[in-house]
Amino acid sequence: MIKMIRFGLIAFIGATFLGVSSTAFADETCMSPYMAKIVGQEDFVYVWTLGEEGLGDEQDKLVTIDVNPNSPMYGKVINTLSVGGRNEAHHSGFSDDRRFLWAGGLDSNKIFIFDVHTDPAKPQLHKTIDSFVKKSGGVVGPHTFYALAGRMMITGLSNNADHGGRTALVEYSNKGEYIATHWNPTDEDLRGATKSGKYADGYGYDVRVLPRRNAMFTSSFTGWTNYMMDFGTMLGDGEAMKRFGNTVVKWDLHTRKPQKVLDVPGAPLEIRCAWQPNHNYCFTTTALTSQIWLIYEDEDGEWQSKAVADIGDPSKVPLPVDISITSDDNGLWVQTFMDGKTRYFDISDPFNPKQTYEKEIGSQLNMISQSWDGKRAYFTSSLLDNWDKKGEADEQFFKSYTWDGEKLNLEFEVDFKAEKLGSAHQMRFGAYGLYGMKRPYEAKEETAKEDAATEDAASGDVASID
């Protein structure tokens, strides 16, 4: 299979809180259930962006794009905040109160914490953590930033001993203080977990939780040596292609102890868990084997893994990357990097996903963020600096679409190359209403109406005196 792969590749509506507890859901359907959600129109998309050599200031940066159609700045980049240097900007995530956005560098191991609540249109750098490797006991490559209650759980991709895939979860407080490191189970040290199949590799990538089942899940990718290597060079290196994860681990959410190691061969990446209260399952996709996998609780209360669908033509290795589940658990968007396509699967029967739609977004494609109501979907292009395509095929973009249930309709796009911003990677949503603020342009309209009403009343008084 590896040989085939190598050769094949060459809680708001606007400003209104709907009475939903702040620990109910998230805005994007892929985020933590410990957070408030935006169920209507988001105001901003924050794009964590890789600096490109020879482009603009060459630095990693947080780019803020106005995405509210009622705003006079709709479709425009309204703010950029560079952090200094190129860190291999990758993923980001909000704290549970959504006041701060944490973002990491896979190469520098720095963590940047942005204040997004003081002025949602203009985030500020609040704090930089440069002690991640030392504090964690050798974890390298801070990847996923996932909010728990009063905590930030961070997945690592590697370690500083051999820069391979053995890694851990690292837990911080919302204030940015290190709490604990939770190493992934391996054949040498299962840490109390049950090995259910062939693998216990200790690799890491994503993390998601199902609090109602006291369950936490982690997936597995590859270590620093691979993800910082040139893509073509890696594909031609037989030993490098062996260094990918093949597992999803089920953890006890409360104790942070691994309980069961599930075989999911082929580098399972993003995990997306169902939202409905009786749906005890999650999905992931395997980058190297182009399959959708279901992680589910069986009738006996045991967690299992099962391949349930192919993505495109697996023999051509389209390289599935990001995925997003709809809030009703009926649909799954799957992005494939190599052919630049997004595919929509009907997952109303989670054991039998059916593709019902596909569209080419660009020459390469990585991330998706969709609105809670499913009416809007945003896409970005960059995977990793050394893995992105070369030359003209290295399109770097942010694209905004609406979804009418049958097809995607392009609303606007931002060319990150033309704007000299860099390589667009992960997105997060922002909204004034999360912090009890009115949109400035709406506040001005209200003030103007009040002033006009006051003038009309004053004119009436003068007329009655006459």
C-alpha cells in the first residue's frame, strides 16, 4: 500500500445570544462543545497564515477578513497582525470563553495568544509562549488547540529526542500556564490502554471530545522530520513513508488516561464528532489510503473503528485533508489536497456514507470552515510550506461560498499572493455579539435614526408653538 501511495502521488445570531448556555456548542461545527456558538451570521474570519519568503513582510500573521454582507467592508482584508519570523503557522483554537485565540508554529514550537475580544475587528497579540518544548518534557509541533473547561488541550506532532512521531497531549490553563503532559500509548508503554489491533505507534495529530460519553479521541500523523521535509523528497524516501501514524486512541476525558488504541491505518487526520445527543460516533479520514473511517460505540459500549467509504479514486491518492460535519450530523465535507476538490457526503447513515456533490475549488485545497446553519462555507489552500505545490499551481487563497443544499456558489475570494499576505491556512470565526457589542456600522445607523427622530420631534414642537 505504501508503495502504491508513493508512486500514485508523484451562540449568537449577529449580536443576539439565543439563550443557549455558553458551554453548549461551538460556531464552526468542528470546534469544542465547551464554547459559545455563532448560529447566524459571523462578522469575521481570522486566517492563520504562513509567511512566504520574498512575499510581503515574509512573516506569519493573523489575517482578519470581513465576511458580513451588510458590512461596508464586506469581502475585504481589514487587519493583519504579523508575529515575527516564519514559524510554520498551522492551526489555532479559541479558549472556552472565546476571548483569546491560540495559534501555533510547527517548526519554532512557539504559541501565540491573540486577544480577539477587546476589538474583534483588530486582534492584538496578548502573549507568546516559547517554552512549550521544555515545559512539556520534549513535545514538538503544537498542532491542535482545543478548548476544555478552563483548559487548552494541545496535541503535539513530534518530540525533541528523535523528531519522529512519538508525542503527547499537552494541557495548559486559559492563562497560558503549563499543567501536564499526557503521552500517547505505544507498544513499549501502553499506559494502561488496550491494544485492539496491530498498532500502538504513539503518534498524534488531532483531538476531539464527546463529554456525554466521557470520551476523548486523538488521531495520528507524522513527526517533524517528515512534515518539514520537501514533499517530493519524502515521497521518494521509502523509510520516510513508513513513518506515518495508523491509530486513533480513545481516552478517558476526565482522568486523561488512554483506554483503547484503535487501528486506523493510513494516517488518520482530522476528527469530527457527531453533535446530536444520541449519536455516539466520530469520523476521520486517512490521508494515505483515501478512506472515511467511523469511530463508534457498539451495542456493548465498546469503541470500534471501521472504514465506511472511499474518497474519490484511492489509487490516485487525492490526499484527503480537512473535513467538516454539519450540525445536524447529516453531511460531511471532505477536502482533497492534490485535486483541489471538496466533496459532500450524505452521512445520515454513518455506516454507509454516499457522495452527492463535488466541486474543484482550486489547484490545491486544504481547510474548510462552515457556518452553524450550513449556509456558508469558507476554504483555504495551504497544507505545509514544504508540501504546497510549486510554481503557478501554488495558489494561495481564501474563498467564500454559499451553499443552497445542492451546489456551492462563490461570493468572493482573496488572493493571498496578490495581497502579499502569505499562504492561507486555518480559519476561525469572530462576531461582535459574542462580547455584547453592536456592529459599529449598525450602531451608527441607530444613532442617525435617533438623531433624525429627535430633530423631527423638535420641529414638531416649534410648529405647535407657532
